[in-house]
Amino acid sequence: MDSIYWPSFFFFFFGILACVFAVGVLVSRNIVRMAFYLVLSLAATSGLFFLAGAEFVGAMQLMIYVGGTMVLLVFGVMLTSQERFVDMKTWAGDWVKAFLAGGALLFVLIYAAFSVPAWRGIERAEAEALPVAQTATPLGMGLVGARVDKLDPAVEAPRDGMSGYLLPFEIVSVHLLVVLVGAAYLARAKRKITARIE
Amino acid sequence: MDPAHYLPLLLGAAWLVPLVSFVIIWVGYSLPQMAGKRASYRTSKLGAYVATGSIVLSVVLSFFAMFGVWLPSNPLVDATHHGEVLEEQHAEDGHAAAQASSPFKMVAAESESHAAGEHANNPPPKYYSGEWYNLCTFGKLKLSIGYYIDALTVGMFCMVSLIASCVHFYAMGYMHDELHDFTDPEVTLSNGEQLKRPGRYHRFFQYLSLFSFSMLGVVIAGNMAMVFVFWELVGICSYFLIGFYIERHSASTAANKAFIVNRVGDFGMLIGMMALWSSLGTFTFGDATDEHGNEVKGVFSQLRTEQNDYQLAPADSMVEEQTRIAPHSVGESASADGPAEYNTAGQWLLLIAGVGIFCGCVGKSAQFPLHVWLPDAMEGPTPVSALVHSATMVAAGVYLVGRFYPVFSPEVLLVIAYIGCITLFIAATIAITAVDIKRVLAYSTVSQLGYMMLALGLGGWVAGMFHLITHAFFKSLLFLCSGSVIHAVHSNDMTDMGGLRKKMPITAYTMLAGCLAIIGAGIPLSTIGFSGYYSKDAIIEQAFSFGSANPKHIILQWAPVVGAAITAFYMFRLWYMTFAGKPRDQHRYDHAHESPRVMTGPLVLLAVFAIGVGWTLPGTNLNVTNLLEQARPVGTLETTHGTLLPDLVVPNEHESHLDKFRVPAGIAAFGTAASGLLLATIIYLWNLLNPDELKQSFRPLHNWLWNKWWFDELYDYVFVKPTLVLSGWMAKCDLKFIDSILHGAAALCRGGSQVVDKLFDQTMVDGTVNTFARGTWDFGLWLRKIQTGRLRQYVLFIVVGTVLLFVAITFVQGYLTAS
Amino acid sequence: MFELPLANLLTEPVGVAHYVTVGAIMFVCGVLCMATKRNALGILMGIELVLNGANLNFIAFGSPYLRSDANSLGLDGQLIALFVIVLAAAEAAVALAIALNFYNNYGTIDVDRADQLQG
């Protein structure tokens, strides 16, 4: 019996945590609890990111998602949380329909995941021999247009695979700005509309 | 003891004893009744004792035949490690004859000298055949009363007689209403009173005796003609028993329906028998020696000859016959380029024979499309339902498929598998919505029979027959339990029940054992479980093995798995609705009581069998699988390929026990059964989801299932109504034909012009335009309905679309890679 | 008795398939959230879960430690994941704004009440 391979152990730890809290979000009927479970699930996912060697993305996950987005969500929860919305009941029929469809989807996805032999993982010795790469710098360089991770002499055409993400980066920046302005506009306080639109 | 001498004697006696009881009751009660006298009710009980005593005697004789004669002379071989046996057998190829441990040594007496290890295909099982009495001989046609006894026959004798005697004992308690003048609460006479009639206690037992006798006759029969005679006897007995309360309209129609639907199937069976007889010239199954000392080959050895390595090949006479009937259908053997294994000469006749025989089984075993009679058959008293649904009537069909197995070509097996697959799915879905406790069980029977047929069709002979035996025990248990409940609350409707666990604990917990057995409860991948666990897992293993060999027929792999989930759901729905929760009808609940000992006794005995019939007797290798392995039909232990459909592969059954099929099959079976059980628990025990809300949101689906897929209405419209209209029309023609010729001629002219006007001007011209307009309008309205504006529904549409896309791509890819 | 491949679960490295499984579970939970929650914010949380499940797949496909062939997405996977995170933040902001607006206008956040687009 080999000794425990700790990355695998932590994968299962974080993976089960993420799944359990995701299911918690699903089955919980109280909106505040749902938000809380979502935070935990997202945080556990960032652990999975670290384990897969994506430490920068993991950190971003913690900061933007768990920090930023969740604060936003909780803010929304608080704004709209009145007694009658905190706990809204769903029809039994909807549950069953959703579970039938979701179960089929889950089956299809997992079936597909395990039907590719190359995805089953690598040998332990091979995994232990792999170097630990730092990804923050290459990511930053990739975003400003230089792919330092692809400076590989094996690639013959110099531009093949070398394109960076400068343009998408710029688009996303502008997009974020637009979104912030738009969100502020949408959510601004309005005069009360007395006649309900029916 | 010489089994060749004692087995026919013992089993023959076990078979005839119920007939004797039938005759005694007939002479004692029916003859005086015909003479206008009636036996007193006190002596009525005597008839029940005679019938019960006779069937108990049958049990004793059958078990003696099994344990005293068969097993000592044919020691069982542990067949759980087939792979090892296979290898071992290859290793000791030459000196296999000296070893008595290989299952392939179970050869018929005349091929004893044959070295078993020489080929992978199995020789005929050990059997004893012969005839007791020759009825008549017309040229080649010989009708005789004979026997064909192998391990399957002996096993079926034990099972049938045991269950029949449990039912007899149970009926002695259940039918006590018939011991005095009986007022039928369900029959109202024209003057508004309830029907009063003398009790018919003795007659019930008379029929039961005849029923047991007929079923045992089917099992022991040594030739097709005898099978057919007893087959019909079983049919007529079921007619009598289903129509026992003949005054009730529902009972008499149900009896008629059962009988007529069976006739449809029997017609096919006659065709199959004729096809076999006209080409092979014999009815007998086994080989025999005639009075001149010549060897007469039976059906099996003509179709699977020793020279041909026991592979199925149409006999020469069959090829001739097909050429004679259809000269143009001569097989491709005539053309030089066709390879030898695609020789289709005689295959079509073989297909007709096989499908024909199977048609009979479709009728008897209530397979789609002739499944409609079985759920109505519960109009009979509950003990009869138990007997019909487990050991006799429906078992006869599955048994016959098992008996005729060497005759079926891979194409026929494919037909059987698809029919079984459709049946198991349709019946299981209908059982979800039924609220009549017996109707749920009836549909579960149909579904389980579908399982057996599916297993047989996929090449899993032992799996199918094993499920037949385990199912017989747990289904008779379930029916007798439901009878006990009905006896207590005087209602069939599960919405009147609930909470009965406290009032009738024995019934509740024996029924729980039955439910766990039918869903195949057990520890996955282990050898610990209820009886259904072994047989159902064997079927699913075979389905996985078949599915991996035939990617085109992948649906046959997943149908039993899905069926397992549905089975678990409706069985526990039944149990929870009946025994758990709060009483729904306080009045009925207060009057409920546990049944008398004579009824609970059989329940406990059957529960013990339902739990343990799949187990191996400790310290021995005695279990049902090993026994059935002894009876494996000739030449079925080999992966066979279709001839008419060359890419069809029927895998060797022993391969299904390899880990690569066993592990996923075990996990799938356990997972689906557990999820069905969980869903039933969520809805009916924990009440987390409200069943009425579910009914509301699945209204169209619920209606569809509630009305049993509209099968009865469909048959009514397609067959019954046209027949009635046609016959009414004919009758009118007969009555008025002569008078109306002249009137008719005149009216015809006038009518003709009107018809032209109606048909052409109004219908065709106007109709076309209107239809288009209306069609467009309706289509638009229908499309509008999809746009519900509900966010959550749109999400579901996306999910369903994704899954469907995936499934479609998989299927297309499967076909592209397969072809 | 038990022949499940459970024994080497903890002693061998996991693969892409395991990550994809976790991602699939989160994805399906998110979809089911969207399909069953009547609260608009619940649906938003479902969307977050769905995005997160997809992200997990991107990371797994791009990771050098998880698969035995050379078809890894490489750093592209992580870059796409970053974009997804950023866009998710933007999406959350806009969706929240819509939800608040809906709440202001109708006095409820029950999405079943928002069926004016019904055909």
C-alpha cells in the first residue's frame, strides 16, 4: 500500500466541500443561507484552482468572486429581503421535472468525463517529477500581448500560438466600465410608479 | 435408484394426483348437483381438504424426485466461476471424460462416450424422455403422452407444487365466505336487490386442482402436441377462475378477455408448431427409440446436430420445405459468392417457427401487445391471482420459451428481447399511477415477465429462468399479502388504506420482504441479498454484455436499468401507501384485523423462500443457478451470430459474469433501485413532495399512464368496435337484404349524387382550403403555448435540449462507427 | 468481495475527469437552482454556480498536472477562466440592477410574476 498522495487527498477534500455546499445552495430555501453556502462553495473551488496549479486564478477567485461578487449579492439580498421573499416555496412538480432533466444532464456530463482515457490522470511518479510553475507572470504578460509561456523552439511559425490577449483585455476593461455605468443607471432611485403594469 | 425408472414414476404421480382430486370433487359434488341435489356446506370443507391434500402429496413427490433421485444421480457443479471452469476445461481437454466435475459432462446417455471438452459449445443436458401412452398414429403424425425430464422440469415441479399448495392453504381461509349462502355486494339485480347464491367453496378447489394438474402437464410434457393440449387446459382453467364471480359483469368480461386474447397468441403458436412439424416430422423434444429399435431424433437434436458442433442449423428437411413453399427464397448457398456462414437456406422457416412459438408465449405471459388481459385477470379471487401471476399461467409462457430455446435463432431471440423490453417499460410506467393494490401488482408482474423475456432474448437462459423461479416466490407472496389486506379492509383501493402496519404486522413485514425481493435489494457486488437481487443482477449483467457486443441495440442494455428504478418506486409507493403513514379511512382502519393463521402461515413460508431462494445451501453447492446450469439447453453456451442479420451477436452467458460487465451492472442496478426507493420515500413516507401537486403538474402524462397508454381503447377501436359494427351490419343485411334491393337501388342513385356533392364539392374543395387555414391557425396557437414567459421553464428547455443533442450525437456516432 | 477501484483513489493523482465531475456537479446544481428557485436572487446564485463549474473545467483542461496526453489548453485555460471571473462580476452587477429595478416596479422578486413576455 502506497502512502497517501496529499494533492489527491486535498482534491477530494475541497471537491467534496464544493459539491456539498453547491447542493446546499440548491436545497436550501432560505435566501440568506443560500448566499452563505455559495460563498463557501466558491471558496472551496478556489482551493481546487490552487491544486491544479492555477494559483493566480485561485487568488482572483477569492478576491473578485468571493470578495466582490458576493458582497454585491448579499447587498441585493439585504435590499430585497422581506419576510415573504426569504422563503419561497416551489411546486413539487417543478422539483421533479428539474431533477429529471438535471439528473440526465449530470449523467451525460460524468459519462463523457470518464469516457476519455487520457483524462483519467497520470502516474504518481510522473506527477511528482513535474516542476511547479509560477503562472502569475506569464498570465500578466499574456494579457498585455506577449506569450512568454509559448517561447518554445518547437513551434515553427513564430506567430503560431504566440497571440496574446491584449485586445480581449481591452474589450473587457471597456465592458466593465460600461457595465458599472449601466448598473448604476438601472438601479438608480426612481419615482414611484403607482399603476402596476399588468 | 435408477433415475430413468423412478423420475417418470414420481413426477408422473405428482402430476396426476391433482387430477384425481379434481375427479373426486367432481363425482362428490358436481354429479349430485347436476342431478338436482346439493352437498351440504359441512362436506364442502372436505373437498378443500382433498384438493389441498393432493397438492401437498405432489409437493412431497416432487421434492423426493429432486432430493432423492435427481440430485444423488446428478451431483451439482459449482457454476459461479464460469471463467475458471472454461479455462480448466480447455486445459484438461483430452482426459475430460474421466472427470465428472465439469458442467459439460452433463451429456445425454447416448452421447456419454463423447469427450466433452472438444468444443466450446455445450452438448444436450442430461434428460430422460419417453412416452407413457400412444394416443394415435396417422402416418407420420404421432400423438402421444410422453415426458421430457431434465433439471428444469424437476425444479419447476418443486416450485409450482410448492406455491400451489401455499395458495391452497391460503384459499381455505380466504374463501370462507363461500361456505354459506353468499350475497354478492357487487351484483345488483334488476329489482334492486343484491344477488344471493349458494356458496361455491368446493368448486373453487376443484378448479384449483385442475389448474395445478394442467400446469404440471405443461412442464412435464414430452412433445409439442401435449404441450399444446395442456397449454389450452391452463387457459380454460384461468377462464374458470378469473370468472369465478361469474355474475359480476367485470369478472365475466375479464374472463372472456383473457381467453380471447390468449387465442390470438395461440394461433401464432399453432403456426409455429405446424412449421416445425411439417419440416421436421416429429413433435417430440428428446430422442427416443421406437418399437423397431430405431433411434428417432427429437426436434432439438435435428436442429442442433452433434456433427454441426450443436450449432443451430436448419435441418435438410427444413431447407426442402422452405424451397417447396417459396421457391424464390432459396438461400444464398446457391450463389457461389455467399460465404458459408451466411447461408440463409431454411432460416426463414426457422424464423417463422420461432416467432410463431413465441406468439403463444406472448399471449400466455402477457407480453406487449397482448398484455391487456393480465391486469383485468385480478377480477378473480386473490388466491387465483397469486397462482396465475406467479407459478402457473404466466409462468407457462416463459417456461415454454425456455423449453424451446434450442429452436430459436438469434433473430428470433432479438424479437423476444425487444418485446420483453417494450413490455417491461410500458407495464412499469402504468404501475406508477395505479391505485388499486392488485392492479399495481398485476402490472409489476407484466413488467417482471418482460424482464424474463428480455433476459432470454439476450441469451441469458439461466438468468431468465432463475428470475422466473425467484419471481414466482415473491410475486405469489406479494399477491397473498395484498389479499390479506383486502380481506381486512374490504377494499382494493390504496387511497382507503394507510397505517395498517400496526394492525396487521405479519402481513406488513412479509410484504416488505416481498417488496425488497422484487426490487433486488442486496449489497452491491457482494453475494448477500434477497432472492431478486441475484436474478435481476444476472439479467442486467447479461444486458450489459449484450449491449457491449451490439452497440446498435444499446436500448436493450439500459431498459432493464431504468425499469429497476421504476420498479423500486412503485413497489415502495404501494407499501408506504398501504402500511405506513396515517390511516386515510378511519372507519376501515378500525375494522382491520390480522388474518387467521391459515392465511399468515403460507405468507411466512413464502417470505422465507422469497428471501432465500437465491441463496446457496450452506455447506453444499446447492443453489438454483447451479441446478439450472445443469439444464442449459443444447448448444446455447457459445457466442452466436445471426444469419439473416449478420451483425447481430448473442453473447455467451458465462461471459456476463466477467468483472467488466458485473461491476458496472451491479453498480447501475443498485444505484437505480436505490434512487427509485428514495424517491418513493421522499414522496410517500416523508411527504416532502406533495403527490397531488405532482399529479397536477404532470397532468397529460398522468392521464396517459392512468389510462394505461390507451391500449384498451385502442384495441376497442381497432378490433372490437369494427367487428361489432361489421357484424351488426351483416345482421342487418341478412334481415333486410331481400326487401331492400329495390329501395336500395333507388336510394343508391339519390345517395350517390349526394355523396358526390358531399365528398367532392363540400369535402374536397372546401375542406382542403379550410384544413390549411385551420392547420396554420392551430399550429400558431400551439407554438404560442411554448412561449410561457417563464424563466425557469426556459432553463429546463435548454437542459433538455442539451441532453437530447448529446443523445442524438451518440446514436448517430454509434451507427456511423457500427456500419 | 468489493472490487471497486477505490483502493488507489487516495494514493494516485487525480485526473481531468475528476475535476470535470466536480465541475459537472456544480454546473447541474446551478442549473437546478435556476430551474427551481422562484427568487430572482436565487437564480443569480445559480448562474454563479454554473459559471464556476465551467471555470473549473477550463482550469482542469489547462492544467499540466492532470492529463496524460499533450493536448492541454496550457495557459489559455487560465486566461479564459480569468475573463470568465471578470465577466461574471459584470454580469452580477447588471443582473442585480435588473432585479432591483424589477423589485422597485413590482414589489416582488418572484420571477414567476415576470411573465409579460408570454406568447
